[in-house]
Amino acid sequence: MAGAPNQASLVERLVFRGTRIAALVILVVLVAPMIVIVPLSLTSGTLLIYPLPGLSGRWYEEFFTERLWVQATWNSVLIAVPTTVLATTLGTFAALGLNRLRSRLVPAVAVFLITPLIVPVIIYAVSAFYFYSRLGIVGTYPGLIFGHTALAIPFVVVTVNATLKNFDANLLRAALVLGATPRQAFARVTLPLILPGVLSGGLFAFITSFDELILTLFVASPEQRTLPRQLWSGVQETINPTIAAAAVVLMLVSVLVMLLAEWLRRQGRRIQGKQ
Amino acid sequence: MERADRRRELVGWLLVAPSLLFMAFFFAVPIGAFLLRSVDNTDLVGAMPRTMAEIGGWNGQDLPDESLFMALGEDFTALPDITAAASLGRRLNHNLTGYRSLVMRTFTGLRRHEGPLGREALIAIDKRWSDPAHWRVIQQERSWLTPLYLLASLDLERGPEGIRTIPPERRLFVDLLVRTAWISIAVTLLCLVLGFPLAYVMASSGPRLSSWMLVLVLLPFWTSLLVRTTAWIVLLQRNGLVNQVLERLGLIDAPLTLIYNRLGVYIAMTHVLLPFLVLPLYSVMKGVGGDLTRAAAGLGAPPSTVFRRVYLPQVMPGIIAGCSLVFVLALGYYITPALVGGPRDQMIAHFIAYFTSTSVNWGMAASLAGILLLMVVVLYAALARLVGLDRLKAR
């Protein structure tokens, strides 16, 4: 009686300790590939190997001056910004509408609007190539913007919808009772409260387009080469440090967007928490 | 009041309509139109209208009679240019190898041919027209819809006595489907084995530590899959860091081949998909209080029993959700296997891309896409059902 519980707790402790160590190792492996590539992009040599012969910014210089990479960066921005605006507008309207509707069709509509999250992108990409070429928009900026927007809308709908679920409808009723017109109530009460949700939806839309590769592979012509598209051909040709620099730039954009989204989430909680 | 309600609904629909129309036009309709190509036979039937009208009456055994030869000759002469002939040849070649050259030779032969069209003329141009097998192909494909591609993507074909499997040396796609499923299962299991302890420790740590760990999981989650795959290529290459470290430690003498093979695919895909398992599992584990496990332990259950009988059932919804998500995402993977896999490690998505851009065979591309989509939709439906049932039980 005296020995058994002790033994059990020793095993238990060992298992617990082992699990913690395993988790730590897994966490390190999860992040390591992205950390390891950062110093490599700063190498003064021409190979992506450790130990570094020295540090230098030459590969970033190449990234920011070489025509192909500069053009690719511009293209990514030129496509991601309109996509963000379009997807955020359409998605926010849709989320507001879904929240208003009492129709029995609402679940079906909601599922339809998030299907791009379910359908494998490769299927959408080849379908878009097939259908957009009939519309004459393969190899054009609008073709890519529309294509990316369809992929981005679900993220906006989901994010804004989540914000609206937490939204206290009494505030809107109070504004209306106090004599605000519906338009005023929307502009002064609803909008400020859901704004953090709308903006983080926009961030999702931006990063969806900025990182998108598969649709771009099929719908873009060389003229619309985006950063991921350029990185894709770079990786298949030669692995050189410019590629590492490009990867780090893409990663930094993602980290920035992630931090902004997290900040917005906290802002949103604070604003809604005040009620 | 009723009028206000109706107005409310109207405004709601007006708000939803732009997205709905946009998604229908730029997403749903393209996919629908593309998937229809898997059974579409209009290119063939449209190119040979006279032959297709005649051939239904042929018995399929003897040499066709003069009028059918005439019809075929007229159809071939009516082809606008050599490109049309080439695409007709390519189309018929999907049914029977060698048809491409037959069509091309007949097309160019008829251009030079003078005098009456018909049996004699066509057989003079190419003797294969005296073989009923070539006519049977046309007879078989006379409908506007064809099962050819869907059957072919399951290594099946239509023979004289119905559907049969194709000869073993030409089989490819069942193997591909099995490989795709197997890689996805292996990656799912790897993610579960790695993700479970991680999610568990995250959920059982203090709020500060756990939010830091969450940031470290979210970081790869937000980073593009292409960037992460690139990082793995750098790490796993012949003189990459992993090989360097292993050599330095004296574990290996010569660099291992860690990439452009199945191992590379498993490593990179597991890394890319791990957050999709950890995040849902973590959120379920966080919701599970320690009350029940403590109660079970207090009542004398040994830790392994507590884990198996009390803890595991409580977190099962998270395991199911995470595993299904990883599995379904893995099924459609394209970029990662393309970059870190060898030719024998490519999954179904690779062949969809191949048939679209390299061999331009819309029928095969659409059939494989249809099969992939069917698998994904069935799995999601099953998951929704399962999670739905679970909720019912909880109530």
C-alpha cells in the first residue's frame, strides 16, 4: 500500500517530464527551419551552408535591385492590395447580411461562401485556368485579383462573423431608441465595434493573396510573376542565397501581419469588453 | 411588423448577394465547368457529325459499308485545318494508341486525294481502316458524354464485354490514389504523434508559458508553405545543416539523401501541417478541466487507466478534428511534394497539374480532380456528421 502510489507517481513524474521535453524538442523543430534560414541569407559566400564565411547584405542588395525580384515584389503588392480591398468589402457585407438574415437558407449560404477553404487549391487553380481563359482574363492582373479574391473572401467572412457574434445588439437598439437613424447607428456604433474584426479579416485577405502560389502558377503570365512565383522558379533552378533572402522577406511580411492581427484581436476584445 | 421583417430580409440578401455572385462566377462556375470536362465528348462528336450519325447502324463486326466510309471521308475533308485534325487524332488516341497517326495520315492523304471518297480511297491511304477495331472505337464514343476518362483514372476501360481493367503494364492511377492516401495517412499519424504531446504540454502549462508556446506554433502557421518548404530544402540538402550536424556527431560517414525522396516529403509535409493538428487539439484540451482526471485518480485508477479511460475520450473530438483536417489538406498537396519529392513521390495534385499544362488532356485532369474533390467532400461531410453527433451526445 505504501509503495504502490509512490511508484506510480514516480512513473507519472517521468512520463510527465518526458512529455515536456518531447514537446520542447518538437517546438524547436517546428520553428528551427525558419530561424536557420535567416543567418544563411546574410552569408557573404555563395552557398547556403554553415559555417558562414562572413556576414554581408549582398543578397538582400541583389534581392532589392535585381529586376526580376523587384518586379515580382511589385506584382505581389499590385495584386494583394486590390484583392484585400475587394475581399474585405465583399466579405464584410456578406457577414453583415448573414447576421441579419433569418432565412432557412443561411447555413447553406454560409457553407457556400467558405467552400474555397475546403476545395483543394489545385482543383480551383486548374479550373480557373480553364474557365478564365474563356473569359480572356488568363495572364492579366484582373484575372489574378479576382482569383485571389475568391480565396480570400472566406477568411473575411469567418473573421467578421466571429466579431459580429460577440457584438451586443442592445447597443444598437439603445442607439436607435435614443433617436439615431439606422445609418448613424451603423456608422457610430456597429462600425467602430466590428472594425478590428474587419481589419483582421483584411490582413488575412492580404496574406492569402501575398503568399498564394498555386493559382498564380496557372493563371499568371510571366508579366504577373509574383514573389512566391519567382521563389518557386528560383528554388527549382538553383538554391542560392538570394532565395534565402526572398524567403526571409516573405517570412517577415507574415510575422508582421501575424503581430498586427494579434494586436487587433486584443483591441477588439478591449473595445467589446468595455460594454 | 411583418413589413419591417421583410425589409430586414431584403437588406440582408442585398448585402450577401455581391459575395454570392462573385463566388458563383469566379469560383463555383469555373470548377463546375472544368469538372464537366471529365465526361465531355463534344469535341469528338462535334468533329465527326456525319460519321457519328451513321455509325449507330453498323453491326460492329464486319467491315462497315460504303456510306459509313463516305461519311468519315467527308468529316475528315471538312476539318478546317491541320490543328483540328491533330486534336481529333489526340482525342481518339486516348482510346486506342496509334489513332493519332491514323488520323493525321488520313487527313493529309485526303487533301492530296482526287476522285470519289469511300472505302477504297480510305483503305488505300491507310490500311488500318479495314480493321473493325478502329471503327469500334468511334462507335463506342458516339455519345455526347463519355465514361472514358473516369474509367481511365481508375485504370479501367470499356472492352467489348463491358468494363475491364487495363493491362498491368499501363496501370498507373490506382497506384497513384493508393500512394496519395498512404502519404496522407503517414503524415497524419506523424502529426498526431508529434502534435499530441505538444498540445498537451501547451494546455497544461501556465498561461504565460502556454501563450509563448502558442506564438511559436502560430509563427509557422502564418508563414507561407513555400517559404517553409524552401527552408527544408536548404536544411536537408546534401551539404545542408542536418547532414553537417549528423556527420559532426559521428552518426554518419557520408551525407544521407534526405531530400527528393519520400523521406523529404514526410518531413516537410509533417512540418507544414503540424499546426493544423496542434491548434484544434490544444483548444479542446484547454477546455477539458482536470476535475474528472483528478476524481478518477483519487478513486484509485492508475495513471495509464486515467489517461486511457478518462482523458482520451474527453479530448477525442480534438484528435478527430485535427487528424481529419491534416488528412484532407494532405490529400490535395501539390507544392511541397513537387519541391522535395522525387518522381515516385508525387501525389494526385501533381497529375492534375500535369494533365492540365503538360499533356493538355482536360478529360483526365478533370477526372482526377473529380475523384480528389469527392474524397475531400465525403470526408468533410463525415466529419461534420461526427462532430454534430458528438454535440448531440454532450447535450
